Amino acid sequence: MTGSRVVALGHYQPSKVLTNDDLAAMVDTSDEWIRSRAGIRTRHVAGPDEPVDELAAHAAAKALAAAGLTAADIDLVLVATSTAVDRSPNMAARVAARLGMGSPAVMDLNVVCAGFTHALATADHTLRAGAASRALVIGADKMADIVDWTDRSTCVLVGDGAGAAVVESVPDGREPGIGPVLWGSVPEMGHAVRIEGTPPRFAQEGQAVYRWATTQLPPIARKVCERAGVAPEDLAAVVLHQANLRIIEPLAQKIGAVNAVVARDVVDSGNTSAGSIPMALSKLVERGDIGSGDPVLLFGFGGNLSYAGQVIRCP
């Protein structure tokens, strides 16, 4: 096989919405404070009876329906998450069971906020090698489980949700729809974003992450476009990890994607970690903001100060 392509997308968010005013009743904050520092207005929060695999399965089912496929057509399930409570069965196996799949390969990937783009690259490589023919690639996180709701520096940022992509192999002679990945990390700065302790709690060094993302990542993102043979000004959309509007907007500008739609789902969804990129992309496609075949830059970054990006063709 010469490559793979994304053929359909789906997303899911819990029904409960937490506004900035709701948070102001819980901690010392305000709507103006949150908007000025993160650009977030609302976020969706899952309840105790809504585990990560349920969010992931809902998004996956929508992606399968959009592709006109059934669970039996999938032979690889990859779930990017950093909020799984249990170690085994993993989230991928639980999603496969919820959807009634046969015997797919099931793997979880924990690269925190860069998880989905790492998982998409892993699926692409697996399909290119002929080890699978169709994959479900899911980013899903339940940040409500790991945030300290008394810490205004972190609780105002996060939300819960999932996004999924159906990926299939492209036969010889057809142009692949997923470009080469560029990925890496800054291991010595892993302390800048943490989920540690018992119970686990999310913490970050916000200024360090902001400086790294806005100064070090733009040339890396431009290199992703170069590897794909697509000039930044020819991109139809840029879907960055939805961390913070103050990071997304300058980063998109420095990439040079002057004609692209820039995903700003963080405004309504908050930071959903591995769920953020596939959710934002699915919404752009659902609204018709981008068309089939359009080149889209996906670029995840975050925990471990890791990053991964690729240019895909819109399904």
C-alpha cells in the first residue's frame, strides 16, 4: 500500500455544560478573567457514570456511520488518552466491546495532548505496512476526573470529549490522504505539564508552555507542511491542539497559513487533551467550513512537551 486516508470523522461531548459564570460560583474567578487568559466561554463535563471509553465509543460510532461502515469492517482500534482509570482492559478494547467488534488489534497511546496525531501516524504506518486495512483512531479524555476543581489556574481550562477518525489504506497508484508525520519531544521539560499523584491531578507551568508553543513550534509546523509538499498559504484549515486561544492564534499566524480556517473549538469546549484535534476537525467538516480533498494541517502538542503533526486531505 502507498498510504492511507481519513474517510470519515465523528465527535461526542457530554450534555452537561459548565459556563464561566458557573465556575465563578465555585472558585475565585470570573468570565472576564477566563476569557482574557484562555479565550474559553464554556466546556462540557462528563458525569461519574460517563467513563472515557463511553465518550470514545460514541464518537467512533458516529465516524463509522459517516463512513457507511460497520464495526466488523475495522481491524485496528487506537485510542489516544491520558485519563484512563484502569490499566486493563485498555480503552481500545473497551471501545471494541461496546461497538461489538470481532477481533481487532487494540492499543492505547498516552502522549497526552499530542495523542491523536501520534495515533493517526501510527495507524498510517500500520496500514502502509499491510498489518491492517481499516482503523478507528480515537482521541478521548475526561479531564474532569483529574483536575482540582479548587485550583482556578487549571480547572477553568479543561473539558471532556472525544473525536474519532476512520482511516483506510490507499492502494498503489492512488494519492495518499495522510502526509508524513513530524514528531518529537523535549523530555527534560516534561515537568511543564503533569498528571501525577494518587489520585492523579493535572498541573502545568503555563508560562513555560506558552513560550515553548509560540516560539519553538512554528518552524516545526512549517516543516510538517514542507514534508507534505504543501505551502502554508495553500492550507484550507489549521487544526492545532485546542489548549488556549492565546496559544492557538499566534501559533497559527506564525505558521503562515494566511488563507486557512483556524479551528477555535477551545472557545466552546475548553482543553479536551487528546480529544481536541479530532473534535475540532469533525466540527469543521460537519459545518461545511472545509471541503472534501482540502489540505488540513493537524498539529498536536503538550504533555512531555511532545508534538506531532501531519497534513491530511479532508474526507
